[in-house]
Amino acid sequence: MILAVTLELLLLALVILTAITFDFTNGFHDTANAMATSIATGALKPKTAVTLSAALNLIGAFLSVEVALTVTNAVVHIQDSSGAPKPEFLANHGHVLLLIVFCGLIGGVVWNLLTWLLGLPSSSSHALFGGLIGATIAGLGFSGVNWAGDGSKLDGVLGKVILPAFASPFVAAIVATIGTWLIYRITAGVAERYKESGFRWGQIGTASLVSLAHGTNDAQKTMGVITLALIAYGVWTDTTQVPTWVKIACALAIALGTYTGGWRIIRTLGKGLVEIESPQGMAAEASSAAVILTSSHLGFALSTTHVATGSILGTGLGKRGAEVRWGVALRMVAAWLITLPAAAIVGGVMYLIANTLGGYLGAIVVFAILVGLMSFFVMRSRRKPVHSGNVNADWDADSNAPAAAAPAAGSEMKETLS
Amino acid sequence: MMQLFLTAIGQVLLIGVLIGAGLPAIFAFGIRFLAYGAGGDAEVSHEKPHPLGTVLGYLCIAIVLAVILLGIAIIVSSGFGYHVSFEHIIPTFKKG
């Protein structure tokens, strides 16, 4: 062997690879949050929508230079408040910390892919936090988890994850309901066609804002995690900056993921929950953009997914005669409730496997499990594929897959704008 | 914890309603005015065009665009360590 690869160097490489994979799944899982409504109303063609969203995510990832190094502090005790790893983790090139972060990321990726397969929008940040919590419990015990902070500010699993998750869909739904109601009241005398074409522009604008906000919020989390791993290993020391290559890699990964488009989730959000018109689409995205940007500006980040879903539900409530499919909504809520514990179980089990087998074998085995599960989910998705051509096919109440007899579903797109 | 949480969520709700429902409402007024300006098939009532409607319509849409641009400016600038001050009514950027 010419180059001796130490175990910790291998772990560092696996952490970076898994983190970038997570960032990619974060992108395609969340395309729907911004673009599902524009695709469903035909304001944008599916491919145009994901391309626009990807470009704005890329810009967003570079725009926000605020350092997200302390991202794990919300849920686990492995860093101090400056973002540096706690000194007890620096031994052995940060072996324990690298293993926890690695297994936590696996939990996040696996859960993101499973919910994508089921077509359920679930929070990528919850999946990441869940994975980290599970791996931390397995590695350091329950005291390693920041359950509720010290009570002086909103912190910990309770303050930063659980409470916001319960409140954000309601807040977004209230805003979107009011917005939708107002829009329909104000434009009561306007002809249908004129209204549709006018609001399409508003819809595209507001959806773009949500994409931009997503890029500024979510890409940073992965940047923070990779930088933490680099510091723990000892190849980076600056806690006020993220290495440029990390920034570029994460921005590209989230944009590429967004461009790939999580069509299954786009379909659920755009067609499954509520049948929406352009004015509703605009009300939903305006509500999402306002709630996400306001909350993150107040230092109180809400999950993009929970907000977007609440907004879309709200537009169904705000328009007289619109039908909300509560069965679909309930499935989503169920997915949200189990996201954190499920990702935690995956993260925890991975840590136990890696730690029990130990050394190179442990790291390689858990990575192989990740690759195996990813391949399995992708293969399963091929059975009932959802893509840009059939994403808008009529919603079949019995299953969330496109109706089998919808060969030219692309023609479903209403071309009322002539 | 609960107190802090309710305060934070209350703020988000208040600003969310103002911006997230208020701006779409202004945009809707824009569409309403433009339809009034265009007249004919643009309106359910098929009235004759009113040029004043077109002016008011574009004004509403311009207001919405201006607020959105300001919003983006606030977010981007805070990422670079600036904040926006409304001290002199016209927004200005300040370091720190």
C-alpha cells in the first residue's frame, strides 16, 4: 500500500460523501415546497420549474454567508458555543465525533429517501437532527442530547424542533387562509381567464422567493456539518468561516438535487392535498415565503416543509368550495411525527453496528448498508415511477401513484394562458 | 420556554399575516384595477375600459415588487453583517 489511509481519514471522507448525499436529498425532497403549486396550476412547465428552483437554490446557498457552524448545537452536545468541537472529542483525530456525525447523516439520508418513495413531504432538518440524536444516544448516552437547553432561550430538541414543528403548519395555514380569502374577495368581479393569467406571474414570483429562502437556509446546515468534521479531524481551525470548496460542493449538491426534482412529493403537494388554482398558488407561496423568511430572520428557523404544507392546506380552507383531502393530510402529519424518532433509530443502530464491528470494518459495513438501502429505494421507485411527464395526472384516491391509464399526462397541463 | 415560544410564534404570525396575506391582497387589487382598466372580457360585467384602472393597477404591482426587493435586500445584507435602517424613512444600509 502506497498511501496509508488511517481510519479517521476514511471516516472523514465518508462523512463528507454522506453529507453531500444528504444535501442532494435535501434538495430534491424540498423542490415541492417551492414549486409544487406552480407545476400543479400549469404556471410553469415541470422542467422549467425545477430548473428555476435549482438556480435560485444555488444563488441562495452563496448569498447567505452567515456561518452555520453551530447547527448541531440545537440538538446534541458535541460542539461548544463557538462551533468548535468539545475538547474531549479531539482525541484520535475526532474519531467519536466523526462516527456520530457519519451515522447521524446516514439516518437523515435513509429517512429522506424512504419518505420520498412514499411521496410524503417530510422535514429534511428533522431527519438530520433525528439521525444525530440517535447516533449521539448510542455513542454518548441520553445526556449527550440537548433536550431543552437551559430554559433561558428557545433551545434543544423541545424548543428548536418539537414546538416549532407543531406550530408552524398552523401559522402558515392561518396566513394562507386569510390571503386566499382576501384574494378571492378582492378579485370577485374579474373574469376567470384574466385572473388566472395575472396570478400566474404572482405565483412564479412568490415560488422563486421560497426557492431562494430554501437555498439560504438549508445548504448551510450541510456546510456546517462538513466544517465541523474537518475541525474535529484537525485540518481546519477557523470557526468563523466555511472552506470555499465546502460551500461550492454544498451549493452544487442542493441545486442538483432540486433540479432532479422529487416528483413523487411534488405530486402529493401539488395535486394530492388540494386541487389549486393560480390565485391559491400565489397565496400559498406568499404565505410560505413570508413565514419562512420572518422566522429565520428572528433566529427561529421553521421547517420549510411544514410551512409549505400548512400554506397549501390553508389555501384549500380559504376558498369556498375547495376540497381538502384530509386523508392525505393525515398521512403527512403521521410522517412528520415519526420522522425524528425513525431517523434517530436508523442513526443509533448504525452507530451500534459501526462501533461493535469497530475500525475499518465497521465504517465500511455501515456505508455499505447505506448504499444498499439507497439502491433498494431507487429500485422500488421504478415500479410506479413519477416524473415530469405524469406529475400532474389526475389524483387517484386509492393510491398516491399516478393513474395507470394516463399515458400522455403531460397534456393534462391546462394551457389556458393563450 | 412556553412563554418564549408563544412570543416568538406570535411575532411570526403577526408579521406573516401582514406580509404573507397583505402583499397578495395588494397584488389582487392590482389585478382588479388592471381588469377595470382593460374592461370588456377582463371583467365579468364587460364594462368599457377605464385608463385610470390601468395606472392604479400597475401602481399596486409596483408596491408589491418594491416590498419584495426590500425584503430580499434585508435578508442578503444581514448575511453580510449589515442591517437596514428606516430612520430616515427611505431604507438605508448600516454595518453592524
